[in-house]
Amino acid sequence: MTGQSALVTGGARGIGAAVARALHAAGARVAVNYPSLAGDPAREDALALVDELNQGRPDSARALAADVASAEQVQAMMSELATEWGAIDHLVNNAGIIRDRSIAKMSLDAWKSVLDVNLTGVFHGCKFGLEILNDGGSIVNISSLSAKLGFHGQSNYAAAKAGVSTLSRVLARECAGREIRVNAVAPGVIETSMIASISDRARDELARSIALKRVGQPSEVASAVLFLCSPLASYITGTILEVDGGFLG
Ligand code: NAD
């Protein structure tokens, strides 16, 4: 991917940071997006990651603030990137949040905020990202196994992720004329801060449902994203690649 550029939303930590590292290791220049929310440590994490990447190759990474739920901020981020880098070749819409609760107990705010970040955020990334994406490039959207299985307490999250999977299929058709491939990756249970609140007992129960009997690592999701961005996946578009260790339900 030498000579190519990529943008990873929510790239400060977890799966996004692993994706940024993988694309960078493959030779790409990488922009790491983080949310511009007051008090969020993501800014420091993003700047530290960018420093680390630039130490290996000077000027090969940069951090960009934008709350993906804000159309204005995403549009401004894309404009800034276009001014500095001209265009990008790969876009990974990774930013996401959870606010789990049963539907009976879920606040309207919890419903709306998860839909705003996880689904509308991907729409913003695709809509405004397409304006600066080179023809022949690729988009990978991070969905979730929850979109298919609908885990308890995740009506907001699962509905948003199901939307992400379907949006990706639609966009694959719409972008084919520009030879832009659009795919989604649906991770199972991955060891990041997103699952930090799951108890050891619940983890053991989850692991029993996984054929490989363990949760996944962010780097194992990043490998799938890297593959889908690469020329190795030149005939793959509109697919949902499950990276879940064989989740048996
Ligand atoms: P994480 O909480 O470690 O990372 C989420 C990232 O999104 C962070 O960098 C955060 O700063 C960023 N983010 C949150 N709100 C944002 C906003 N409004 N604008 C910009 N960035 C924002 O969690 P993770 O597990 O690394 O999650 C990454 C993606 O993978 C998410 O879309 C998540 O839904 C998905 N996923 C995770 C798992 C899992 O088990 N960890 C499973 C399936 C899917």
C-alpha cells in the first residue's frame, strides 16, 4: 500500500488503532480520527499512536478530530484531509459506542446516541468520504455479530449494526461504477475497552459459544480489514466478513 492513504474513524484505540497500525505497516499513510468530545482521553491516545507511527516513517500519520455523529464535523475533517493529502484510497468506518439496556429500560437518549454514532456516523463517513476517495479505492465498515444474533440489551446497537451491514451492500452497488469496493467486517467478541465491563463469568459463558473457545484480539479484526482493503480482495464487494472465532450461538 505504499503511496496510498487511509482514514480510520475512531482510530485512537481498540480495533481502530489495530487497523491503523496494520494499514500503516502495509505501507499506507494513515489518518487517525478521534471524537472531539470534552474530557474524552481519545485525543491523547490518537496523538500517541500518530507519534508512534511517525517515528517509524516521518509524516506518514496524522490525527484528525471529528465527532462522526456530526455531519458538519465529518465534512470539515474530509475537507482538511483533501487540502493536506489531496485524496484518500481507503476509508474504514470503525467508530462506535455501546449503551446496553433492555428495550423496557432503555432511555430515548441511549437509543438515539447509539444510532447517531454507529449508523448515522457511518453514513456521514461514506457520504463525505466518497468526495475525497480515489476511484479504485475501498471502504470497510465495522458492523458486528450482534447485527445477526441480536444480543440481549442491544436493540439500539444491533439495529444500528444491521443498518451498517445493509448500507454497505447498497453502497457497493452504488460505487461499483467508480471501482470502489465496499465491504463490512462483523467482529464477534473482541478484547477491547468495549467489552471491559463484561464479568469473568459472562466471558466464560461467551467463550463456550465460540468454536475457538476464546475472545478475539483487535489485530485479528485488523487483518481482515487489511485484506479487504488490499488488491487480494479485488473481486470482493458488498460482502459481510464475520470475524468471530466461529460463534455457535
Ligand atoms: P473501543 O471503545 O475501544 O473503540 C471505539 C472507538 O470509537 C474509540 O477510539 C472511540 O474514541 C471512537 N469513538 C466513539 N465515539 C466516537 C465518535 N462520536 N466520533 C468518533 N470516534 C468515536 O471499542 P472497539 O471494540 O475497538 O470498537 C471498534 C468498533 O468495533 C465499533 O464500531 C464496535 O461497535 C465494533 N465492534 C466491537 C466488538 C468488540 O467485541 N469489541 C464487536 C463487534 C463490533
